Amino acid sequence: MTERPISYITPELRARIGVEHGNRVSSPVERGEIRRWAIAAYWPERPPMMYWDEAYAKTTRWGGIIAPPDFNPFAWPIDEEGFDEKVRQWRQQTRGNQQQKSQPGTRTLNGGTRVEYFSPIRPGNVITTASKLIDVREREGGRTGLMLITETETRWTNERGQLIRISVGTSIRY
Amino acid sequence: MATKRVQAATLCWEDVQEGYVLPIFQRITDLMNWNRFAAVNDEFLYIHMDDEAGKTANQPGVFGMGNLRWAYMHNLVTQWIGDSGFITKMAADYRGLNLKGDTLTARARVTKKYVENGRHFADLDIWVENQRGENTCPGQATVELPSTTEKPKRTVPRKS
């Protein structure tokens, strides 16, 4: 039997609202990762040339290769904090063939995203992010039971301090 | 095969009409797409790799990552605006799951066009449907487009 939680919202969680946390610095963005990202996102059709052909990209308003708007320069982290977090997530996730259903509050879903874009990411950019929790709330789901919904805002800047994007991610725990 | 280096036709703000329905962006999705996307986004979760893990998570089986639908929404808009436009906003709620073998169709409609501080914008309703016509991912987007009244924009990177 899994116990149904009454609330996930603890005073500790509430106290985190508005506090900057988990600031990250990316490795320099490489052309190869932009190319591979574009191929994966457009598979099985060839992605637009501005993501992989420098000679072509030079003729566009961007003057060189840019990354697809949703490109994530923080994939494959190797810094201590990022790598450890990946391993932690991997250990925590729900695996198949378990005797028991996973416990309430340990399952997560991506609830949604809203982003404002200011400048594209280019090869060579080093992206820094600053994040803060901006909202926590709960909702009763159907099959999923009580759901904790959190919203986190992240500001992305490049190595010159130029604003790249502001994203707000909604995460659901159930 | 030689790749032609031809500048894509430029979509200008004046070409856009409110109510216009964009050409679709469609993919049949399964582990082939999800694994490729997991590989670039380092998104190796068992729920995106294994039917049993999906079931253990109280879902019908393995399912795709929301981030790939997010990518398809950007691809849909990018194929419409070409190289000269810029997506300034995108928002989406992930409602339904993307199950194995689903045909996902990203669709959008222009809801409004306007000028703000001399910049030319269009707002879109955007969503991703599955093969049953269910809206799995409602959202909104805003694009900035070049205008026939202004000089072609060039946003060349500064030398640091």
C-alpha cells in the first residue's frame, strides 16, 4: 500500500521561493553539438542549413551558424555539481520490473515550459544560468493522485553578459 | 550530393495574415526519435526507453520526452519564418503523453500581427496533435519578422 500524502508543500519548500539557486556555466558550445542537436530534432529530415553549414549561414542575417532556438548547452554536464545531479536523477528514477509501484512524490513529469528568446546561441558561447523557484501549488490528479506543481525561472546569458533567454519550467511531482 | 547554398525566401511581416494556418510539421515517433533526442539532450530516463518503466510510473508504457515535442513546435515555426525571422516567445503545456508509434503533428495559426516599438511581430496559437486528433501540447508563440519597410537586418556576432 502506498500512503497518500496530505501535502507536499513544506515550510522549507515555501522558503525557497525567490531564492537564486543552482547557477550553471556551460562548456563552450561546439558546432558539432549544434549539428547533432539539429539532426536529432529534425530526424529523419535534414535540418535547416543555418544550423550546420557555415558558408551558407554567413549569407543569412545571423552571419554564421546559430543553434536551434531550443538548444540546451547544459546537456552532458561534467562539472562536479552537474554530473552528480545527473547521477542522482538516474538513481532516483522509476525503473521497470519493480515489485512495487513507485512511491507517491518520487515520480516527475515535465508540465510545461514558457520561454522568451532574446539572442540565438552561437558556437563558442559560454552560457550562464541563474534560476529561482517562483511558484509552488498542488492539484488533485485523476490516475496520478495529488500532484505538486513547481515553477522555476531561469535567466540565460552568454559570456558577454548578453541576455539569451528567460525560461519558466513547470515540473509535476506525483 | 552537392548541397545548394541558396538563401531561403524571406517571409516578411507584410506577407502574414491573421488567421493564416501554417504548413504542418509531422513525425511518427518511437524509440528511434526518442533515443536520438536523448543522445543530444542527455535525457536517458527509463520511462523514455522501457515499456515496463512506463507502466511502473502508472502510464500505459514507454513514452517520449516533452522536450522533443517542444523541439517540433520550434521546427514548425522555423520552417515557416525561415532564416530571417526570430522566435521571441514560445510556451507549451504538456497534457497528453507521446506513446510509441504516435504520429505527432505540430500545427499553428496566426492570431494577431502588430508593431511594437518599431518591431514587427505575429502571435500564434500552436499545438501538437496525435493521430487521434488529441491536442497533447497546447501553446502560444510570438515571432519577429523583417518588414518590407526596413533595411534587411544583419545580426553578425561581435568579435569578443
